[in-house]
Amino acid sequence: MEVAGELDRLPLLSMRIGIVTEYYYPTLGGIQEHVYHYALEALALGHDVKIITSNVYDSPATNAQGISELPVVRLGRSMPIYNNGSVARLTIGRKLGDRLQEVFDREAFDVIHVHAPLTPTLPFLALTRSNTVTVGTVHTNFNDSVFLRIFRKPMQGHLDRLDGMIAVSQTAGMALRPYFDLDFRVIPNGIDVTQFTPDVPRLPEFDDDKINLLWVARMEPRNGLDRMLGAFAMASAKRRDLRLLVVGDGPLRTTYEAMVPDALRSAVHFLGYVNAGRPALYATADVLCTPASISSFGITLLEGMAAAIPIIASDIDGFRDVMVHEREGLFIDTGDTAAFSDAILKLASDRTLRKALGGRGRETALRYSWPHVTRQVLDFYQELKARRDVKLKCRSE
């Protein structure tokens, strides 16, 4: 295991980079955000980047405002499947491997970067078809996987095809250690600190004397919207100036909407999918609440920190990689409704504390800027490429 720090800088040689991912727009999520912002930054640095993913027909179109059109190749059709308390994606289609090989042959990539490399089907196919420097990034944390235990040996073979592995956090990398023999370098998710900033104007419809609580995630069980609603109801019984902004969507939306007591319906706003408009929502929020039960990193926490708002978060491994209790926010057991409610009331009643936590959060977020993170990834490519060239030269002698 290697942890990225201040690396010796290699000259940035222009590279042709192919990014293979099951997860990209119009679906929303952490991997999608990571791929988009990394590709945008790498292109700005003069690299030739193409994103290889699938066609999505079952998801609302992403708000195009503020989203640049990047070079994308789409193969097959993406299908949703339930996995690890979340909705995963799986690409289906005829001759996917052959079509992917055609892309690889045509583009002649210097590096093929596979996100979630243990995910069928495009990542698997990319590992078997790549004939150049191949890098994988793991994003997920999980408690146990029967699938990985059963298929450990063939999956180890897939991982062995990688020239190098990146984990977005120590938690994400260590989640695989019980199953596989592997080394990884920790290079975190990034954040656009020019987009997510406290300088963004507040939304006028929510800019009043109320305390705005913000929840942002896909509406999946592991993201804890039921916990959020329970704690909000308990806190609202003691303070009538609380408002909850719910950002996200999913098949369970009507179930969650039904959980809101009639007396609080005017105080809970279900805003659906929001992408380009998220910075304004963070700027409008007074407190960000992230009651997830499992996470590999905490990109939502970083977005809140960049906007200089305090955070109430579940005390779980992935979030501890990003935030420190009472430095940028409060860690609590969000399964304890009373404790969650008390944390809401504590921050709602103390503007000075909110400002202090938010200010320190902004300082933390600056260390995760995309230019800094992208440079670490590009340095890793060149390190792996140099290592591969040495091996090939030794074999030819």
C-alpha cells in the first residue's frame, strides 16, 4: 500500500487516456462526478481523454447547465441492479468485448484507466482486452461479499492484470484486503473548490430566518433518509424554524415522502435530482446532514466543506477519512434518533460554532482540489509507464 503525498514531479508528457466506467452521466453519483471532473482537468492539461461507458435509457437527463461535453464512446445498454444497499449498473449488449477492442485498437491509448475494476461488464472486459498500461480505481466500501469469497481466485486473476491500483480512500482499499493480494495507492476524490464555495449566492426562495438542513444523496437505504426524517421530526418538535431540503431521487422517493408527518410537509422540500444547481443549495444550507450507514469516502462531505457549512455525519470509516469530529463537523450515531436530533439542535442554536466548523471545513476542502488530485493520478500513470517500459526492455534483452 502506498499513500500519495508530495510526489517527485515528473514532466507532464501528453498521453492518450481511455477511461472505462459503468457509471457516467446521465446517472448521478460519486464515480460519475469523479470521472467527469478528472477528465475535464486532464483535458485542460493537454491530454487526449475519452470516456468509454454505456447508453443509459432509464435515468432522467442530467441538468446540462455547467456540464461540459466531453469525448464519450457509448457501448451497449446500461441496466440497473440492486447491490450493496445501492443501485449498481451492468452493461449488456452483443459483442461488447469485440466492440471495446475496436475502440482500444482505434484510439491506441497510452493508459487505460478502469473505474470499479471488479464490476461487470465493461471493467471486466477492459482488463482482458487492454494491451497497454492499465490502472484501476476502487471506490466502494462494503462489509462482506459472498460473491468475492466464492469467485476470489478468478477475480484475483483480473486484478493481477492491472499495472497499478488506486483507492479513493484507505477505507475503500482495505475493504478488498480480506479477499485479495493487492497493493494500492491512496489518491482521494477531488472537489471543484471554485464551484463549491461560500461565495455562491443563496437561493432566494430559502433565504429567510429559517435554519436550512440539507440532505444530498441517491434515495437508497444505505444513505439514511429515513434517519434524517426521523431526526428532523424530533428536532422540529422543539424548534419551529427548521427546514429540510432533500436533494436526490430514486424508486423509494414516494416511500420517503410518505414518512413526513402532515404537520411538517411544508417544512420538507423534495427537490429531486440536482446537479449543476448543487453549489447554490450548499451555499443556502446552514447544516449538511449525511446519515449514511456505509461509505467509501465522503464526496458529499467535501462539497459541504468547500461551501464552508458545518456537517453532521455518521461515525463511519469512509467519512473518517475526510472529516475530524469537532473540526469540520460532528460525528454521531445517526441511528440514534435522539442523538441525531440533539446534534441538529446544537448547531441550529449556535451560529458561532457553525461558522467555525464551516471555516475549517473550507480549509480542508482546498487540499482536495481537482488540479492537485489530477496531478497525482497523472504522476502515477507515468511512474507505471516507466516501470512497464523497463520490464519490456529487460525481456527483450
